[in-house]
Amino acid sequence: MNELKRTLGHPFLSWLVRATLGVLFIWASLDKILHPDQFAKIVYSYQVLPGEVVNIFGIILPWLELICGVALIAGVMVRPAAVWIGALLVVFIIAVSIALSKGININCGCFSMSSQARQLGLTLLFQDIGMLLLAIHAVVLDNRTLSLRRALPGG
């Protein structure tokens, strides 16, 4: 068991997990930040949230993704950022599952607001579960390798 924890907690793997999640969430945030109206329409299409909160969610979510992604890459506030990303992924998994069960066929709103963007499906669901496992890794096993936190006083 200690060997597994040592392997999973290897400094390079910790950095790779943080960098991968960080880049994915920064990338995911950019088109949403640039097109909040289109993103809000996609969120509404999931038919999960009440209409009154869709716009607020559509504005706040992309900025949260961006901030958490930057924090993971920088190695600053890694656990809180990874917990937020994990929570978002749980919400995404639930929303996609509900939409799939209702037979809703829409753009997932993951990385692009384009009408030609990726549609909902089981592959998306499994990819979100995979990213959730990365977020759990970052919460439990990250050692702040290559982080700005180590360069800061008291880091």
C-alpha cells in the first residue's frame, strides 16, 4: 500500500495531474467567458437549473474554472482549487446523466459554444469521471512540485 501511495504521489505525476486539470479547465473557461449569453443558453438547455439562476451560473462558472485552473498550474491553493473542480465535475456528471436520461441532445458546453461543438454522450460522462479522479488525486496526493507556493515566503 505504501508503494502504491509513493508511486501515485510521485512529484512528476502530481505536477502532471495538476497541469492537465489546470489546462483543461482554463481551456474550458475561455469560450464561456467570451460568450456568456451562449453559455447560459446551453446551461438552460440541460433543463436542470431553474431559469432564475441560469444567468448567474453562466457568468460565475467560467471564472471559477479559470481561477481554479490557474491555481492548479501555479501550485497555489491546490487543494481548494481541486475540491472546487471536483465539485464542478460532480455537478457536470449529474447534469449530463439527467440530460441523457431525458434524451436531450444538445451541445455539452464543455469547451466551445459553437453549434458544431461536442454533443452529450457516454464518452463525455466517462471523461468527466476520469477528470474527477484526477481532481481527487490532486486533493489527496499532491505535493506542490513545481509550485509558486514553494517560491513564496513561508511556502
